[in-house]
Amino acid sequence: MNDTTPAIETIGLRKVFGDKVAVEDLSLRVERGEVFGFLGPNGAGKTTSVKMLLGLSAPTSGRGLLLGSPVGTASALRKVGFLPEHFRFHDWLKAHEFLFVHGRLYGMNGQALKTRVPQLLDLVGLTAHSEKRLSDFSKGMLQRIGLAQALLNEPEVVFLDEPTSGLDPLGRRLVRDIIRDLKTRGTTVFLNSHLLSEVEVTCDRVSFVKHGRVVQTSPLKSLMNGLLHVEIRAQKITPDTIAGLRRWSPTVDATGERIRLELSEETFLPEIHRYLVQQGADVYSVTPQRISLEELFVQIVGSEVGL
Amino acid sequence: MRTVRIIAGLTLREAVRRKIVLAALLMGSVFLTVYAVGFYYINQDMTREAGVAPLIAFKEMRNFILMAGLYVVNFLTMGMAILTSIDTLSGEISSGTVQTLVAKPVRRWEIVLGKWLGFVVILTLYLLLMGGGVIGAVLAISGHQAPKPLLGLSLIWLNAVLVLNLSFFGGSRLSTLANGVLAFGMYGIGFVGGWIEQVGWLAQKQAAVHVGIVSSLLFPGEAMWKRAAHELQTPLVKALGVSPFSFQSPPNNVMIGYAAFYAAVVLLLAVRKFGQRDL
């Protein structure tokens, strides 16, 4: 195992429950140090995919490697951290005991944990609650301690399944900061999330899954740069002028003094502006609007309601 | 083995934290107190009437009360085995608690074995407290000692372990409630079978004896109690067969071997299922 092996590599991973196909064909490659977003509607097989990668669920067919080791083996998990979606812990443990026990399961010794546990409690802002039992924790606090648990062994890959679902805005910012911090350390982050705004600011690359199949994988930057929505407010526009805009945009949607365009490149903006002026229009504003990941999500996976 | 130790420790700590140990100690003390006080007065009355009955009857009487105490201890230990362990696998699977454990660089069998070891420690201590308490109280108050107390307790222990392993077996594949039904149901089959066999023996009905043997094979827990009772019995009662705790056909050593084998297989099946299933 060396550092050039991908963090995650799967070929045709498939999971069938009875006659229900949960994951049709998962073929993925996540490089080391990437923050990878795994997006899809409910029931698309995201959690099942993560479970297969972590050996919680045996694939029906296909194969996968985690840090170079076959998924489902103990050695694959040595340098992996995991925060499950529906995290539940032994809630009769105190916060620091919980981290201690899980650290020992990673094979860490008591000495190492004596420094690591307080560090992590501090990182997730729970130092003051170290002596509290988890049964007295709020959902957000549990999520934080769960996150700390996923980072105990200074993992090379961290799986976060909906890590911000129970958190207030401060908690969400904390998760975002932790993910950024992991990225600067070169840690690979595999992020399952519905909160696309989170994905938008943290991920390098995203995959869209639908019906248990990866339908598109792209760097977030190119996705977000892909289409530029522009709203123009202008007067004295003739139908000819509007027709002429099709040079730059396949769709031209004009109502009154507002025109909406979809551009593939930002450099078209000054050209359009010049054109409009030359055509004798009075231009009040040209406002580029980045397409949000949410719109993109709907475009790619379709608007059908998830299961 | 490191993981096994960690999980066993966690299981023990859970029993302490969730006040299972406290409740068991408390109720155990009450039980032993009631038992000792009761035995004290019965014994005092017997001694007072020493002139009337022959000395040998005292010994039998004392042993009978001892057996009654151990019968309850056998039942309580068996109940403890089921109630404490019934949701340890199924509960943690359904709640998802097990996910963060299994996603560590550990082997699943280590988790099952660790939990099992934790419960065996709890059961052993409980049995030593309760069984030792009953035997000790009788000894201290009357000077009467049961024949082969260690062998008797060991067989009661094996009964509890059988039930424990069955609860692991069910817990690795069933919901907690279904597992409870399975464990108690199996115990019930063994239990009623034991009595059918006994009655069959007394009434010389071979078919009933066969039914009893088959049910003991289905679940050999009660058979272990029967053998324990046989070992703890005084020779006279053994010979006469006049007590509800004396059995005409005590299970033989093959049955004990079968019970140990049964326990091992059931635990192995639990380990296997837990190792393969989706969590």
C-alpha cells in the first residue's frame, strides 16, 4: 500500500436485497486528499454504498478497494473514520470514555489517547462536557462527538454520512471548518449530504447517483462553471435583437424588459452587452447568476420525488 | 484478543452503569436474607424437636430446603442470562450502535466473543453469589453440606451458558422480542420435556420417556438442572426418589457432553451469522 493508490476504488459494486436492487453499479475512484461529494435523492443507494465500502454490508457482486485493501477487511479500516447517518452510541458512557473506548478499538494505546481525546473534544467544542454521559447530550452534541470519534486515528479517509443533519448553523460551520482542515492535512473526505450548500463550499468533486448508479461525476468547479444564468434588464428591445441573442445562448427567455439567458462562458457577457447597445437597446443591468448546485442536482437526477 | 478484552470490558461496564449489577446484588441480598432467615427458623424448630424424629430425617430435610434454594437460583441465573443478553446483539444492530464498532479495524467475531465473555463473567459471579450464598447459609446455620456442591453449581452454570448462547444465536438474526420468545420457548420445551420424561418413568410409559429425551436434545438446559439436582441430592433420597428434586433417570455424562457441544455450536452459529449479515 503506498500513497499513490486511490483512497477509494470500486468496480461494479452491486447490492441486491431480495428482488430490490439497492445499488445497481457503483464504479468510483476517489483520489487521496480529495473532498468527494456523493449526491443523490433519498433511496438512491448512497448509504448502502457507504456501508459496502466500510464492510458493514457485503456486496452482492463487484469489488472495491479502500486505501488499497479489499473492502470488508479489518486492515482496510485501520486508517478510516466513519460517522454513520443514524449515529447511535453507547449512551451510558461519558464523552471522554466513549472516545477512549473507540480509540482503543482502533488499536491506539492509552498514552496516545490521553493526548488525542482532549484534543478532539476541544476540536468539536465539547471540552466542557467531557464528564457528561452521552444520554444527556443533545442531537447536535452527539453528532459532534460522533465526528470526533471518526477522527480519533488521524484517518486517511473519512466517511461522513449526512454529518450536518442535526446541527444548528454554528455546528454546520464547525463541520465545514473541520472538513477544510482535513483537506489541508491531505485527508480524503467522502461526504454524503443532502445539504447541497455544504457540498458546494467543501467538495472538490461530486458524483450524482440515481437508482443505485452513478450518473455523473465531475469536478465541482467545472460543473459550477458549466452554465451561467444571466438576467438582463433593458428597454427598447426589438424581436430581431432578441433573435440575435441566440448566437450566445441556446435559450432566450424574454418577458417585458427582462431577458434570461444561459451562457456556457463568462466571456460572452461583454460581447452581449456591446451587441445590445449597438442594437439601440437601453441596458439597465446585466446580472450573471451562477446556477446553484441544487438546480444542477434537479437537472441531473430529475425532479422525481425520492423514496 | 485485544478487541475481545475491550468489548468484554465494555459489556461489564454497561452492566454496572445501567444498574444491572446493582439490582442483581440488591435483589440477591434480599433473596439470600429471606432464605437464610427462613432456614434458620426451620432448622431451630427441627433441632428443638430432636427427640421425636430420627437424626437422619434432619439431614434430608436440610438438604431438601437447600435444593429448593438452588432450584430458585438455577431459575434466576437462567433468567438473568436471557434478560441481560437478549438485546445485546439485536438491539445494537437495530439501533445502529454496532455500526461504529464494526467500522473499526476489528473482526466481527471479536465483538461477539467479547460480549459473550462479558456476560459469562456476570453470570458466573451471579451464580457464585447466589448459589454460594444458599450453600453457605445452610452450612453456616446447620453445618449441613450438600454433596458435590461444585459439580452441582457447574451444571447450573452450564444451563445458564446454554441459555446465554441461545440468546446470542437468536440475537444475531432475530429482533429482540422474537429472540426473547425463542429463548424462553426453547427453555420451556426442555423444561416440560424433562417433567414428561420423569412422569413417564414413574408411570412406566416408554413413549413419554422418549418425548422427554427428544425435548432434552432440542434444548438440554433443564437436563443439566436434573443432573445437578441428582449430584446435590443425598444418597438416601437418590435411592428412594421421594423428592421433587430426585430424578429416576438423571441425564448421563453423554448428555452433559452433548449440552456443552450444543452450547458451542449455537455460539458458533451466532458468530457466523453476525459475521455475514448486513449491519
